[in-house]
Amino acid sequence: MIKTESKTTEIKRNVEFVYDYLKNFSNFSMMANDKIDNFKSTEDKCSFTIKNMGDFGIKMLSRVPNERLVITNDTDVPSSMPFNFLLTIDFEKTEPYKCNVKATIELDVPQMMAMMVKKQLAKAADTLVETLKQRMEMIM
């Protein structure tokens, strides 16, 4: 099992807006990019294909309003990712129209593989919160 955290990132939106947007997977389509195909979602689950990587499914495990979202892989979706993971997104209100966001990723992989993927996992966590910041600050 490896665990990595993103840097804490300030988003110039109120915490309620950011949380409300992310708590529903149907809103995640706007976060997709040209590497994502076949995006399907409900409020609690979504599935997609990442070009050159395969199919993935994720589901909401828990929600704590305006504080935390916990997401995990959806085992109902045949996936090319053979490992379980947890993605925790923590929110902190700092000012009326600003909040801090941090992502924590836990991946259940063999110890030998952990050393190979830890750096990429850390980069993915940072990219996630940076993309979130850009998208949230673009929405009017």
C-alpha cells in the first residue's frame, strides 16, 4: 500500500460551490480531456476509457458536506487497473470565497511496484488539484 498527498491548493471559490460540484460524478465530464473517451456517469458512479490505458470505473464511497469526498474504484466495471485505490479530497474553508483543497491517493500495490509508481502517483495528485483549481475558477 502506498499513500501520497498533493500539495494544498487554494481555489478562489467558496467551499460549498467546489464541494457541491464535485460530489456529483455527472459534473466530472467537464474535467475530462482529450485522453478520455466513453465517459458515462450518474451522481454516485462513473466509467470511462483512458486512451492507451483501458477502462476504469469509480464510485463515491462517502461524502462529508463541505469537508471531504472519498472515491474508490468501482469493481462492477471491468477494469484494466488490477489494484484497489482510495482518493480522498479534503476541503477547508479559508475565507468566504476561498478554500483549500488537498487530494490523498492510496493505492494497494505490491511493495516492488510501489517504488516504481510512487513518483507518478504524487504527480497525479498534484495535477488533480491543479486541474480542479483551473476548472473551478473558470466557471462563472
